[in-house]
Amino acid sequence: MSIISSFSKPANIVIFGASGGIGNAIVEALAMDERAGNVIALSRTPPDFDSPKVTSLPVDIMDEASVAAIAGQCADAGPIDLVIVATGILHDGKRLRPEKRMQDLDAEAMAEVFRINTIAPAIIAKHFLPLMRRDEKTAFAAISARVGSIGDNRLGGWASYRASKAALNMLIRTLSIEHARTHQAGVVAALHPGTTDTALSKPFQRNVREGKLFSPEFTAACLLRVLNELTSNESGGFFAWNGDPIEF
């Protein structure tokens, strides 16, 4: 049974961040799904996938010209059914790391986090939402994080990452309103993947409760299942890996 059964068949799918842990696992899951048609896997350095369904292409999400060019290539395959932006940054293992207190704020580091976590998904949406199929269900989703919930923030810290994801959530809500005017069956959503065993979470896994550190494969399956169940009535929302809505 297909994990994306609510989408048209064969579905044209685009995944940004295909070289990352979650993005890679999503591509692998879709490559084995009977309903998936063309799966275009995008990243700065695209990995090879052993599937005739998958086409790996390079893109620089920080360069709008690169995003626009790849959108033109993707459009050649026909209307797009599903776009997942599985990119993001929390740290770079060097200068950029989540702040523990206000005194740790650095303007350049904060701007870099916003460029990757907020601005890049906005530019991707600008070029890809108009390419979505109009006559059936579609979905555009970006990976957010529960720490981006303003209502759920009780610990402070991680100011740049929190703020960039909160801004992403607002962007998703705003885009969903405009998108609904031309794509009545479209879904635009922010997704919280839970703590997944990837390079992004690696330095912070010691305090994760037993059973709450997910494999990329588990997370990919959960996120695809959530997208399969969402309808246009829930467009603009923020949802956890298990489908629960998260307050903004």
C-alpha cells in the first residue's frame, strides 16, 4: 500500500535537502512507493540513488537564480504534486552554534541561520508553488521544529534557531492563504520531525529520552504519512511527526 495514496498517480515529487539525513530517507522511501512517479532529489552535492524513479540534481538554495533554474527543469516533468524542503541549520561544528544566553548572540551567525532556515524556503516556495497541480491534492511542506513554537517556549535559549523557525511557520501560514486562491486542494504545511538521529541533532542527543531519538527512516515514514492525511482544510498549519497540531 502506498504511503502517499491521497496524491495523484504517478506523483511528481521534489525533495530539497536530499543529501541530509531526513531528506535522504524521504527520497529512499518514495523510490519504493508505487504511487511515486518522478522523484527529483535536490541538494548542493546530490547523492546517487539506486532507483530509476529518482533524478539527482544540484541546487544552491542560497542562490535564487539556481532555485529558479531548477524550478524550470522540474516543470518539464509536468505539474508537481509534492514538494518537501528538508533543509536547515542549527550549527556548523565551528563558529555557528545555538546560543545559551543573550550574550552569545552574533549578528552574522543569526543572519546565516535565517538565510538557510527561513529565506531559502521562502524563495523555494516562490518558484515552486506556482508549479503545483491545480486539479487534485498537492502538498508543499517545510521542516520546522517544535522549538519554533512561541507558545511552547518555556526554556529560552537557542534564540536564532527558534526565531528562524518561528518566522518559517509564519511564512508557511502566509503562503497557504495566497496559495489557496489558485489551488483549492493544495496543502502548505510546516512539519516537526521530532529528534532524529542526524548530524543536526548529534551534539544534543545525550538528553533525549529513551525511545525519542528517531531513525531517519522512521521520521521519513511518519512525515509522509502526515502529509498523506492532511487536507486543504488544514493548510497553513504546523504539525508534529505523529500528526498532532502544534501551536504557533
